[in-house]
Amino acid sequence: MPTHIGFLRAVNVGKRPYRTADLRAALERAGYGDVETYIQTGNVRVTSPLRSTAKIEAELEGVFLADRGFEVPTIVFSPAELTALAAEADEVAEQGFKHGHYISLLKRPIPEADLEELRDLTPDGIRFVASGRALHLLYDIGFGDAPRSPARAEKIIGVATNRNAKVIREIAERWC
């Protein structure tokens, strides 16, 4: 049965609590197998007969909406995709950074035509490398010192959730 690794966006932030025990229980009730979670930031591993990333994302989002009463955008990767992303993170990190390497996990790749505009919108002190459904963000300024992304940049990026590159590597090591 295929394994899927989901990354939930904006849970346990403000009025959007989702305890991992509740998350696991909702997934098990919905018929998913081998349910595991990792840390409190919305990382989940499940098995399901579904193979399509889009279908599994939609189904998981439906489970979470029914269980919580609010939308929980979910980005899903296969173990092979996540393994490749973790390896890519090591390569990107070789470019160097002073304060952090984060990865925005994307629902859809950013169109090539929009990448130059995104570069123009990216604040000084932050560099990025776009690759498929990942946007590696290399911070030469403190994460807390970075200005909020302009609305246009967020529109270009689309639905996404961020994880520290160390977390991506750890999840790949545990679940792939």
C-alpha cells in the first residue's frame, strides 16, 4: 500500500489547535493505516490505496475539515520525493547561509515565468532556490528580522507550508 507524507499548514497556531493525538485518531477513523506523526507542527505519515498526490491531499483536507471545522491545507509528498528533497537540501545548503535554511513545500511548482518577479519581491538578506514543489529559503538575516512577504509574492508561491531543512531531513530519515 502506498505511503504518503503530509505537511499541514498553520495548525497549532492561534485558534487552530490540532493535538497530534486528535490528528492520529481522525486519520485512523477515516481508514488510513500506519498513521504516525512527528513533532507538533503538522507532519504526518499514512498509508492509503490512493496513489494520486492531488487526490490524497484533497481527501486528507476533507478529513481535517470534518474533524476540526476549519480548513487545513495539506501538502503531500511520496517517500521518494521527500528523500530527493532532503538530498537537495544538503546540496542547496552548500551555498551557505548565516541564520537558517527553510523550505516552503508547495502544492504546485512555481511557473518559470513568475520566478524572476518573485526574486524581485524577495527581501534583502533572503535568497531562494526553486525546485519543483520546493522553495529553499536561505536566510542571511535572522528569521524574526525578515519582513513579511508581500501579498504578490504569496500569490506567486501559492498554497505552501514551511519547515526547517533539518526537520525535512529528519522526517526523510524516519519515514523514507
